[in-house]
Amino acid sequence: MKAHEASAMGAPANGASHLDGIEDRFRHEIDHHGLRTAWLAERVARTLGLDAGNVQAVTEAANLHDVGKRFVEDAVLYKPGRLDAKERHDMEMHVVFGAWSLMSNERSRPRLAAQVALLHHEWWNGLGYPFGISGDAIPLAARITAVADVFDALSQERCYKPAWPRDQVMAYLSAQRGRQFDPQCAEAMHDVAERLPANWHLHALSAERPFLPAASPGVVSLPPHAALLRRPRASDLSVALHGA
């Protein structure tokens, strides 16, 4: 039984003693991370000068960027230490799970959400995953989400690391400008961060979001598709970007 299936039935997914309460402490974090990332992405998009409709589309997509983690085993998702090679592969597959679940469900968000779910770990210099595409070949919404995602992930405590202080997060973003991140998106994130209050994460979780979709089980049903058992191919990228 998959971890998320066991949890949905009220059974312990991996045994309560295995992860020593880490799951209970961090299980809410996927949803909260999505909300905070969307809140940041909205501000980055505005700083870049996107119009209201595109800002809304980016914000919606960013909220669902990690929805595929619902299909990653809890023992991997909440491991307090470094992932081994197989675990890293399983974790990286969350981008595929998320994209296919969104594209396969008629009630899911527009195709942009599936693109962001699939491509938010691509790097500006081509060293990301799952395809290794680079530069403007990565949709702008995914490039915005990428920098907002990392800013929030580094700023918050995770099961494998403490929260980083703001200056350390900003130093990382500056070092990765033009490498991991689109330079313009990194600069916009820097501008946004300079205006953030110390408790910005609480503002992000309490802000009104009339158009943000909930990452509910009905939206993220995993399709029984053979593509989920392998690494993505170029043809998968074409479908995600342009349709079947």
C-alpha cells in the first residue's frame, strides 16, 4: 500500500516508530509551502510587470507546484537525513506525478499548472531536472515559481534542516542568479524579499486568496499511466507544453 493511501485510510503509512513523529510535525507543510510559494510568486510576477490575468495564472499554478509529493512515500518525503540515490530518484519523480495528475483530471487547473508542476526544478543553465532544458525554453511561470519555491523552502524549517536566516537565503539566491535561476526572476525575488516583514510567512498563510484552488484529493488523482514508471522523455515535454 502506498503511503498516501494508508494515511487516507487512517492507518500508519510506515509505522509510527520509524519516523519518530516527524510525519505528524511536517505533514501540513506541503499545503502551507504551496500557499507561501504562491504568495511569493504573485509578488514576483507583479514585480516583473505581468498583467493581472497572468499574475493570477502564475499564482494558481505556483500553489499546485508540489502536488506530486502527495504520491511520494512518507519514508522518503519525511526522511530527516540525506536521501540515497534511489530515494532521490523517487523524490524527483514528484514533478512527473504532479504534472500527470493535473493533466489527467478534467477538474484540474489549466495546462499551465501542469507545466509548472513538471518544470519548476529546471535550471536556467540546463542542469536541472527532469529534462535539462534551459533559459527561455522553461516557461516563465515555472521560472518564477522556481525562485519563490527555493526562497520559501530555505526560509522554513524542514525535517532535514533548520530554517535559514534571511541573509543566508538572499546570498544563495544571488549566487544562483544566472545558474539555477532566471536572472530577472532572481532580481525580482530579491526586490520582493527586501520589502518582506519578518513574519511574512504568517501573512502568506492568512491572506485572502479568492482564486487559489485547494490541492484536494479530487484534483490530484494519480492516473494509472506507464509514463509514471520511467523518467520523462522529450515527447512528454512536448505534450506538457503544446498538448497531445
